[in-house]
Amino acid sequence: MTIWNKHRANAAKSACMLAITVSMLADGFGASHLAMAQAADPAPAAPAITLPDSGEAAAPPTPTAPALKGKITEVVIKGNQTISTDAIQAVLSQKVGDQYTQDGAEKDREAVKNMGYFNGDIGLNAVQTPDNGVQVIYTVVENPVIKKISFTANTPTGEPTIPADKLKSLMEIKEGQVLNTTVLVRDLSHLFDRQTGYVRSQGYIFDVSSDINIDPNSGTLTIPLIEAHIEAIQIKGNKKTKPVVITREMRSKAGDVLDERRLQKELTKVYNLGLFDQVGPFEEIPTDVGKVIISIPVVEKRSGQVSVGVGYSDRAKLVGRAELAENNFRGLGERVSLTWEVGGSSSQSDLELGFFEPYLDKHHTSLNANIYDRAIYRFASDTFNGTSGSNNTYIEKRRGAMLNLGRPLSDTFNVGISGRTEQVRANDVELPPEDLFIRQVGNVSAFGLNATSNTRDNDISPAGGGLRAISLELGVANTTTVNNAPGPLQPGRHAFTKLGVDLRQYISLQGPRKPGDFREPKRVIAVRLLLGATNKNVPFFEQYFLGGADSLRGYQTDRYWGSKLALFQSELRIPIGKDNNLQGVLLADIGDAWGSIYQDSSLKQHDTMSLSSNFGFGVRLVTPIGPIRVDYAVGREGGKTQFSIGQSF
């Protein structure tokens, strides 16, 4: 037997107590079912019940049934008060008129005992009647009537973690009934079996103490429970990462009742830090009665990244890129990055410095800061019709800084504030007079609030759960235009408000992933609804833009713009191979951006919602720099192949 089955000193019981011994403590309490399979526990034995001497002068039962011959003339039941004689006789195989047999009488004695209503041995006697018949006599002592069922536990309050009323509602045996030990054992197995019990399905491990008892005077059935508590949490496999990076993501602490479901959700948060290839499955190591050590194995990712490469797009053309990043700075989960790009259609140079601190204070406040000087190529080079041989590629330059502070209010709900200040510049692109409005420039300052609920099982490649996000941004822009070009927005100071909603849901067609296996391949339906609204008289560069690899696929980048945005996206993601490193995707999008004061002569915009749609297919390939995405989609303006890094949503 394991230490969970060590004999404990029993408290002294008063003479009126009825002791019930229930074999519910299973051998071999080892690793969690999340870590390894266990053999099923043996079926619990029936409780052994011993009543104090009642003083009744009932004839002692014979060790074995008498060996008599003849037919049964009468079956007598003695000692029953609540359980009817008919109910007892119904379980007997030998009836009046049947030939009496010794073996049959013994079998019937066992059947009466197995009814569960009676304490101790069942008295059995048989006598020969004057007419050579046989009278069979069974003597029983009924268990007490249960007037109250009480659960106790080794918790600070003395109450079980799962409310007693909930446990009682799941029991077949009820208050007001005669104690039936057979039913009681069945109930305890249903509730507390280590593999199949209700309590285990809720993520807990409760054992029934051998001190289970019923007071025949008060009728109180007391079921003491031993709940597994966490003695310590150990991290294995981390070399660079400090253990606090993992444990601070967990609300489970030493001394808490073991809650496997909560613990697994916490390890999902650890995995989503992006620092580990694998987290768990955790193991439970028993150390004493009601105590376990939680051992959590991890496999670290390479945190440092140095990359040099080139890229090409129909907007930016050929661009050289260099990046230096450390995703686990000081082993504390901090991120520091420096990115430099040069080239492109305008030979621009971009520079961005980023820093992320995941744990600014004891409340788990995170800080994300970026300083940047970057060019945004919003449109393809031939979007606007300039004069022959002229430079008609629009380039938006943004120089500024952004700061975000976030704080979790629960395991899945986070709130944050943000601020940004930017200097926006546009190049002196040569355009027809009706398109000069895009040469808008200005300074922008904005303050934002956001709230996010994230229940995804994996932030990078979810197979279950969802994301709900809402954001509000209040900003001020002081704008003008290059060379005072005319436009629909008068130069000067303009306040704007942006409200956004982002709803995502992921549905596995093959059931949820196994606990602890964050990358188990699953066929997944992913859907997203994106909504946005801002002032009508907002600067051109603060509008919503729609079209391209991350929104309305099959249309050129930023094909539509406006003060309102609605986009619905759907994907069927199908894993290819035994791992989740390659996926095939069927996709469809529908949406629009509309309500802009800026109307272009070439790209017609919408005053009211006019939905555009596309459908297509793609592939996703997991690489060290993230998932590479290639999509081909067809819309009403033709088809496009688009490349990007990361899932679209």
C-alpha cells in the first residue's frame, strides 16, 4: 500500500457510534491521469458494520444452514422494522413449496446480506416441522435511518472544496432512508473513484477516510474526506528561464487544494509566453497523506534571434532586413528587439526598438514599449495614376513611440491602457489634383483603453476557445497637407474617437486537445468578426483600411478605406502530417470599409456598406521565425497570391 493508505490513529468514538469501514483508499496513487495512464482501482469492498450489543435475546445464527430434507412450509423474517418482509423475501431463491437445500439457504442468507440494509451477519436457522416440512428463519438487525449526511474535509474550513450539497445531490442514498451500505459504496465509488469518479472529472482527488461512521442516536452519517493538497511546485528542464517566470503565471500555490483543471489552464498561460516548445504534462508525486509535489517539465525554445534577409512585395518592392532580438532577456521573459530595414521603392530606412516587461509589479502589470521610425507602403505602386514616368508611389512615414500597460483581472480577462504619439509624413507623390488628399501630414497623440477575454488553448495555433476584445481610443491630430494640397479635411486640429471590437472563435472538429498537448493536430474551424467606427472627419491616415493578406484576401492591399469597418473571416484549417507544422487552409472573407470623406478617382469607395467577398485556399508552414502563410484568394476584382508571417487571426 502507498503512503495514502497508511493507518492513521483513529479518534476515540463514543459507545453509541456505529463504525463503518469502507475500502476506498486505492493503492498506487502516482502520476496524474494527465501524465500517465493508471490501472483501474479494485472495486471497493462492502462496509463492515458493527452495532453495539442491543440486548436482544435473538437465537445466535448457525454457522451453516442445517442439513434437512423436505419442502419449505414457511419462511420467517425476524428483526426487520422498516424494511418490509416482502422486500426481503423477494431476494430469496427458495420459496414456500420449493424443496429445501442447504446450499440454497446459504445462498439466500448471502442475498439478504447483500441487500445492504442490515448490520453484521444474517441469522439463519431451519427446523423440521411435524409434517416433515422445513421452516426457514432469517434474523436481521437493521442499520439506522440516515437523518443527515455530513461531509468533512482536511481543509481550513473543514468543508469539502466541492460543496456538500452538490455531492449529496449526486448520491443515490438519501436522508430519511435506512442506511444501505451496498448503495453507499456504489455512491462513494461514483463520486471518488480515482479514474472515473465525479470529483476526478472536476480536477480534484478526494479519498474517503476510514473514519466514516454513523451515529445511531442522531442518525448523522459522517463521511470524512482527505483532499490532495499541493506541498510544493517544482520546475524541471529550465536552463535559462528562472522558475519565477513560470510560477508567477500560476495561481496554484503550495498549500492549495490540488485542482488539476485550474493547473492545466495555468500551464496554458505559461506555454503562451512563447518561451517553451513544451510545458508539462505535470506529474503528481505523493509525499504524505493528502500531500503531493507538482513536478512541471519544460522544454525551452531558443530565445536569441539574429536574422538578415531580403523581402519583396508589390508595394515596397525589394527590401533588406536585419533583426536582433532576445525573447528571454535575463531569463525573466523580457523581450528586447532591434529591427532595421532599408531599400524599398523609395530607398527608405526603417528602425524600430521594442521592449516588453511581462511582470512590472506584484499585480502582474505588463509593459510594452516601442520607439520607431518606419515607412508604411499602403498601396501598390500603380494604384494612383500620376503623369508619365512620375513617382506615384504613396509612402506614409511614421516616427514616434507607443506604450501599453496591461493587467490581468482573472486567468482569462485582461485590461489595459495605451498611449502613442506620432509624427506622420507623406512623400511629395505626383498625383492628379483629385487624389492629392492622400498627401496629408500631421502630429497625432492618442490615449486608449482595452479589455480582452482570451480562452484559447494556444495563442499561435488555437484548436479551441476564443478571444473577445474591445478597444476605445481618444486622439487628437494636427494636420496639414504637403505643399498645401487641397483636400476635404481642413488643416488644423481634429479630435477623433475609435471604437473597435474583435471576436474570434475556434472549433475543433475532432474534440479538444489532450490536456498538456498544446500542438496536437486538429481540424479546426476558425471564425472572426472585426468591427470598427471612428469620426467621419478623421485624418486620412487614421481611417480603417481593408484589403490584403491580413483582412480581405483576394483584393489589393488597402483597397477600401473609411470611417466604418466590418469584416467577417472564416477558415477551415487541416493539418498535414503527424505534427502541426504544416496546414492546408480553405478560406473565405466578406467585409467593407465605408463612409470616407476621401473619394479617389481610380479606387471607388463606398458611402454606405457595400460588402465584398472572396474565397480561396492556402498553406501554413511553421518555421523558427513563425508560421509562414501563403494564400490564394479570388474576389470580384480577380485573384491574388499573398505572402505573410503568422496566422491571419
